[in-house]
Amino acid sequence: MAAPHPDQEFERLQRACQKGLGPVVVVTGTNDHYRRLALELLLAAQPQDAELRLLDAAEDRGARGGGDEGAKAPRPRSGEARDDGDDGEPDDGERGGTLEPAAESVQDVPELLDLRGGGLFARATVVCVRRGAKWWQRCAPVLATQLDKIARGSRLLLEANKLDKRRKVASELLKTLGEAVFEFRDLFETRFGGTDLAEGELVAWVGKQAQKRGVPLQPDAALLVVAQVGKGLSELAAELDRLQAQFGPDPQRKPLAPTDLRGRLSVSFESTPFELAEAVLDGDRARALRSVRAMCDRGVRGKTGKRSTGGVLPFACSWLWQSLAKVLAGRELLDAGVRQDTIARQLGVQFFADRFLRQVARHDAARLRTGLLAIHHCLRLSRTTGEDDGVLLEGFLQVWFHGGQVPGAEAFEW
């Protein structure tokens, strides 16, 4: 059964906080924004006289903070205002990687011992484990044996992007916890089976949040915010807060149109070299230019998920070169009389073959060779002039979309 809408799950959590929470509460799911909100709500709902101990399991520090007032709510990590998908948790469990060795006894999980009774100055202890995907893998077998040993008023709050179920004891523990597990999925960008972003949950969420802030948006304006800002809910919420500060809250205001937002949106979406190459080969100049500016402004993610503004040009040019070269090879086969429906297979294109064949049919060999020369020239200028990456990539787009002088192959000989 699919997880409910994050708003519905958050409302369920609010009701649980009002009714009373059990000894273990789990917050999970791929939606970083709602997980953070849920954890803040849970921490605020804990008794003021409880001793609060925070454990960031991703950092594996083994230390637990004291119950001072500063620990009543989780502090955003660096960059957490941007919902960039890198929550710091290892994802081995999500991809079927190696399981963490299971703890053998409660002595190996001292934070569970803390839940057996309050400390010197508190009757109850609340242990909050953040980014606990690995912690769950290691400690779930022990936790299953300690549920009935948690002292009255004490509580374990566990937040993790994914709960591994490969161990039978972990799977059964989740069933035992039942309603105490709150899962927050990502919002759907489109309706099931559809392609229109305006009909998806993400745009509807932006409209609803804007209405709450007293800056109602027309559907097209909400779609513009998503297109400009991106898919991260934290970023979208921050942008709506900025719009509220600029326009002032007014629930009776007529919904703002896209033209009303012109020059008001201060955040741009992120992009990748893959999206740039796709826009170039699809002939979408505006999308390609937007992609270049986004990569230069906000950087490109590496394999670890961290975003970096360094190396944008070589990464972008490398993928552009591979993409154009592949399409050129397909075009040359097509010009040689090879059947179009066999070209993708001959070149080893396994995914998005239809799109690849459209790109082959769209561009002639001469234009593709010019594009490859323009990429080579772009990299050469980077080495010899030190020009900005964005300027060089925009120069490539100028040549690709509008033509221009590109040095011939002989000019690249040293």
C-alpha cells in the first residue's frame, strides 16, 4: 500500500502528539522536509522536565548531548535550508548493500540503557536518534528485546530516510510498532500516468502553502515557482516566505499571476550536464541556457551527492561530447542506409531509444561535427584564457543554436 500524502501523515502525527505517544516513535521516508518538520514537532511535544539526549547516528560520534534548552529542537545542518536530497545518511541499505553487523546485547547500545530510567535530575529520558538508517540496521534486533523495558515517560525518537527490512527481526519490529511509524514520501510531480506538472502534487502543494502565507498564487504562477526554484520543499517554502515578505500577507488578495512574480523569485533551480545535453539535442535553447546558469550558480552534484561549483565546465563538456558523438554515430549509420529501428541497438543505446532516434533524425552530420568542434574550442579557451565557465558554455550554445565561427580541426594542432 502506497504511503499517504505527507500532509495527511503529518496531521496523523499531530493527532498522535495530542493523544499521547508510545515508547518508540519512528519517522522515515524520502521526504527530507517533512521528516525535519516531524522531528521538530516530536521534540516540542516532549515533557519539559525530561532529559533530552540527541544522537546523530550518521556521524557515529557515540556521544549524547545533555538535556539543555538548546537541544529542544534539531538544528539544521549546513545547507539544510535547501532540500538537496543529501541528508548525510549512508544508503547501503536502500541499494541492497552490506548490512551493518547486528549489536549482540543492550550493552552494545548504551542509548537504550538510558531509556530504562531517568537520570539524576529527570524522571524520564528522551533519546532522539537522527539520520539513523545505519543505527537501525545495527540496533533493531536489540531494540526489539527492549520495548517492554523502556521506563514510563521515557521515549526513543528515531529518524531515518530508510528502514532496512532484510532482517526478519527488523521487519517484525516495524509491524509491532505499527501506528508509531510515520512515513513521509516525496510529492508526485505529475498525476499517475500523466505528464502535466500543473496537475501534480508538487504544484498543488506550492499553491496551498502560498495560500497559508497570504500570498495566493494562480496555478500558472505556482508552476512558475516550481520551474524556477526546483523540487526541494524546503527551498520552495523559503521562497514562499520571501514572497510573503515582499508582498505582505493578505488572504483576501487576488491570486498572483506569473507576471506579478517577474523579478521577484530569487532562487534558481539546479541542473546537471545530462539535462543540458538533452536540451541541446532537443533544440530547446531556453532550457539549455537555464541549465547552464543553474549549474554555474549552484554547482553540480558529485557521486556523494555533495554540490560543488568546481569542475562544471569539464563535466558539462564531457557529457556534451559523449552525447553529440553518439548521435553523430547514429546519423552516419542512418545516412549509410542502415534501418532506423536498428541504430539504437547497434550503438548500445538501451534506455530512451525513442528519444535518441528523434535526435538522430533531427540533426544532420555537419551540424553535429560543428558542435563537437565547438566543445573542443570551449575547452581550449578555458585552458588558454581562463574565462568563466558560464561564459564559455553560453558561447557554445550561441554557436550551436545560431551558428558562428568555429576554428577548424587544424587550429587545434599544437
